Amino acid sequence: MIDLAEHKLSNAQIAWRAAQDIEDGAYVNLGIGFPEMVARFQPEGRQAIFHTENGVLDFGEAPAPGEEDWDLINAGKKAITLKPGTAFFHHADSFAMVRGGHLDLAVLGAYQVAQNGDLANWSTGKGGIPAVGGAMDLVQSAKRIAVLTDHVTKKGDPKLVERCTMPLTGVGCVTRIYSSLAVIDILDGHFVLREKVARLSMDDLQSVTGAPLHVEGDVVDLNCPDDLA
């Protein structure tokens, strides 16, 4: 049994890697929790326009501790700052933006992702948010859906599977997965490996993945800065 702790990326490194693929000026919704970290790692010279379901568009960085204005929050109840061009609007208008297909990308967490792109990312169990929130609207309406996740559960079970066994958030919606071990696209109902951490063999990666990994072209090393926090 391989020791994944020796190989896997931190959450900050996963978020950094995902941020590198976001185009300048893209309209992006970041899911509550882990995906919110992506906003911290925008590449120099590029800046996404971030949207939050509670009705803010193009907000700024998190304020310094002690400088929060708690009238200014995102959907995850995290404090935000304003910048020139920030817009406020009604909750219903915010979901009209989502359902109208005006978001280029939604970045979400996951409990499970199936090889056909099905996503399960909500639970009413102990410690879970007691509703699916806006995720069902996001996965059906954003142009692309990316997932950030550990490659396995805390018990070591694969989170990338042949079929989801948990309640679905969306069907066939995920296009790319940024995991703690790899970057994987979903194409034609298959997991297609694009990048993997250099020290992990293909056999070891497959052993902790619950469905076959396909290779099309070169698989490159998944390299991230070591000093991210």
C-alpha cells in the first residue's frame, strides 16, 4: 500500500494549479470552502471576475483581519472587499446570471466524481451543509465545471469512481478534475490523465483511482510551488 502523504499536494497547491488555467476576464463562481482558495492564486497579469450567488460580481481580495465589513460577504459568509466596478444585485438576478449561461467556469469541491462526469458534492450527514445550495444551478449552467478534491477519502477510498453512489449534484457535468495527485479531464465517458505528481508511478495512481485512467498523448509532471500557504 502506497503512502499518499509522501506524494500528495496540499490544498493550496491544488488551488494554485487550478488558478493557472483561468483565463483573464473569465466570469467564475468559486464553491464554498476549499474552492474559494483559487482566488488567492491568480497569475500575474490575469484576473478573473468572481461571482457569488448572494449577489456580488467582481469583488476584491479578503480584507485583513480586523478590517472586515460584515455587510460585505460572499456565499460562504467570508468577508470580501470592494474594487472599482464591483456590482451588487438581487439574489434572483444572481441566479438569472447563472441559469442564463453567463458564467465561464464554476469551481466546486466533490465527494465523488464519476468517469462520465457525474458529480456528488453535497450531503445532509453529520457536519454537512444541510442543502445542495446553488451547486445544482451552477453545474447545469456554467460553461465549464472544474472540481478540486483530494484524490481519496480520509479512509483511503477513491473519490474518482466508475459510478457515484452518493446523491448527485449534476449529471455528466464535470470537465476537469484537479486532485491532490493529478490533473484529469473527462472525455467521452472516461478519465483522461493529463498531469500527475512526479514521484507517483502510473500503477500507484491507478491503484487509488476507482475507474480506468486513459492516456492520450504525453502525461506531464504536476509541479506546484512548495511555499504556498
